[in-house]
Amino acid sequence: MSDIINLRKNVNNLTHDELKKLRLAYKKAMRLMDNRGYAYFAGFHGIPNFWCWHGPQAKDGWPGVRLFLPWHRAYLYRFEKALQDLEPGVVLPWWDWRSANSEQNKIPNAFSETDVDGEPNSLYNYHMRFPEHNIDRETRRFPGKSLRSSDSLPHPDDIEEILDIPDNHFDEFSDSLEDIHGFIHVWTGGQTRQEGKIVSGDMSDIATAAFDPIFWSHHCMIDRLWWEWQKKNGIDEIPDHYREMSLEPFGMTVDETLDIFNLGYDYAGTETTVNGNWSRESNG
């Protein structure tokens, strides 16, 4: 277990100084073009590397392996560590898209403000440059806008139903949560019509999703929900043959992602009990 437990908070509950530190960390990362930079880590998910794990896939001779949750937990962990190397003490926040606030305001102010204190908001967008893919522009999002449907955000009851999936049903839980996750990606990206053409936001596309700064807080929410399920059912509730599988390119195994205390973080606003032998009351 890590000696220091960082607390991931709801982005709407960050203090002024915490939000300022977060923006500064993203700003520093976005200025770097090496393996410490924002583009390097965002590029693991889609363009140019496409390491991301979605849905059931074959691995190590096993069919139908679901590594969506541990892969993205390792991804968040590595990215957060990279930010902390640039701005010590910074912690990724989570975006509670199931809240009434999100239904009304769509994107939290932390991500929707274009400028803060007279400077560009580093949480608003990022400039992607991939000439081989004809991409040289800022990330874009049109939250809640769709030319094909008017779907609203998931109701809290929808999430509770997923969290009520019993132990020994990890694959069912993972698939159900991944479906909600995918809907949020599409809802956040949204669509609009420009010059007679349909234009989709980047969160809607696996290739570019991780370049939108809100990606990381969306996935913190997904990770937090997995942690909630783990607290109810035990951190070891995962098929045994998954445990030693590697999570490329992070140099971690599934087993190493199961206990978030060992990774040095917890989620605010919860009382944590794991296997009856650990509790923590968090705020925020």
C-alpha cells in the first residue's frame, strides 16, 4: 500500500487553488512534445497507437476477455503520475455526469470556460497535430447535441442497477458500465452541422477522445464506479485468469490495478470498506 493516499475529488468541489494547480499541470503537459507530454499519453488511447481496450477480446489464449476497466485504471494512474511529475500534488478529479447539475449545465465550468483570468483554459481544449490523418485543429465538443436523437444523461437509478450486479458477475458488470461509458462519450462529443456537413465532437471518436481534456475526468468517474462495486463485492472479484494478464503499454498486470490504495489514491465523498478490513471517510 502506498504511504500517501491522494484524494480524487468531484471536479465541482475542487478549491480555487486545486483547480488552478490542475490547469497548470495540463498546461505544462500540453507544452511538452516528448514522453512527458499530453500528446504522448493521449496517443496511447487512439491516434497514433490505439492501445485502448474496449469490449471482449482474445488474450493469452482466452476468448472474450474484458480488460476495459483495469486497462483504463492503469491509464489514468500513469497519466496522473506524469502530471504530478510536472506539478507536484495535483490529483485528477472526477466528473459526475449522472448529477442534476450535469443534466442542466452539461459540462462543468472547469471544462467549459474558454478563458480563465485572461488566459486560455487548458481544460477546455487541446490542439491536435496529425498531418498523416489530416488533423491540425483544436479538439471540439458539442455536448448534448445530436442530429439523430435527443437522449439525456443516464439517470442515477440506471447506475445503481449496474452497481447492484452481484459478485461473480464481473464480465456483466464491466460490459454494462462500458455501455454507459460509451454513451457518455457520444453525448459529450455531440454533433453539429457545419457547411452542410455533420461534424462530431472528438469525445465521440476513439481515435481522438483522449485529446479532449474532459476525457480523463469522465474515466475517473468510470473508475470510481468500479471502485464502488469493488467495495461491495471485494477487490478480488475478477476472473482468476485475468489477474496476471499484462496491460500494454503500462508495464502493469491486472492484479496490480485491483486495489486503488496500492496505487496511492482514493475517491472523495465515500466511506470505503474493502473485505471488511479497511475504512476511510472522505469528503469532497
